[in-house]
Amino acid sequence: MPATHFSGPVIADGGFRGNNCPFWSPAPICFKTGMYSSPPVTSVSTRALTNGDARFLPAYHDRDLFFDRIAYEQTVAGTDASSVMRLGLYADNGACAPGSLILDAGTVPCGTGSGTGSKEIVINLRLPPGLYWWVGVAQAVAATGPTIRVVSSMGAPQNPTSVPANVLLYLNWQVTGLTGPLPAAITPAPTAQVIGAVRLYLRPIAA
């Protein structure tokens, strides 16, 4: 798919929730037509990505939507000329983790000469209401991966059976070794819970 840069308004508002999931927030993402939207976060930072390290970001919305862009922000290009960022979305598996693949949006260069700033991939996607898992993963990285804007924490109150030792529990899942096209399903279900998922954006369009 073609990849371009974008410059446009960005909005992150509302919240997310999921049935049978250990987190809840009272409102879904506030998507607005033509505006780049992301799940609500409480803090962001940057992280140099390593090859095939995928971290999944939860996102919930409550209405049928169409999207034409998926995007992220790069702050430092990687040092490998052939390295790329692969972006995609997974459905929830019913237990608050990524399950079946919905979209492998393809790749955008993130190595030597790719520059910095916001980058996007053109998509054509309809999503019904629900909980989804957005993912960005650096691939073909042999030396230094790109530095990307990532999520440090999210405003999701916890509902475990006891007070968790790590208050960031259940926010991002990690799967390593994703070095090619995104798999049709994340099986077995991921077990590593981490922070540092790539902060992705989707742009909704009129139906």
C-alpha cells in the first residue's frame, strides 16, 4: 500500500472498555471524521524499537466506522536502510487479548533516509463496534531500530481480584519474533504484559 506523511489535527478522547476484560473506562474513543484519533493515554515517551518486537494497544469504539489512514510518529530514523514499520489491527479474542487478524496494512520505511515526523499508510477499513488491538512492529532491523512515539501509561482503572503489583498490568501485550506479514491469529494468546506499545492513529471517514 502507498505510504505518505500526514499533517493534520489529532484527537485522543474518551476511553475504552471490553466484556470479560480486566479493565474498564466509561467512554469509547471519540472519533471525528477526518481527524487522526488514538486511544486515550495518560503519558507518552519514545522508544527505539527492536526487530520483530510487537506490542499491542487496546482500543474500543461504540459505533460502525470507516477508516482511510493508519499512522504513527517517528522521532529518529533507524540505521538500517531496508528496515520498515508494519502496522495492523487484531480483533479481541474474548479474553482481553489480541486474537484474529483484521488488517495487515503493510509497511512504511523507517530506516536510513526515512526521516522523522508523522507517517501513515493508506487503508480501506470498516470496523463494527468492539474492542480491538492495534499493533506497530519494526522489521528488517539488524543494527539500530527507529525511535517511535510510544504509550507509557493509559487511563484504565484496574479490576483484578487483588491489587496488582504493576499498575500498568493488562494494558499492552507483547509478542516477539514477528518478522514478516502479520499472522492470521495470535496463538497461543500472549502472556507478556508490557508498556511501550507504538502510539497509533486511525483516521475515520464518512460512510
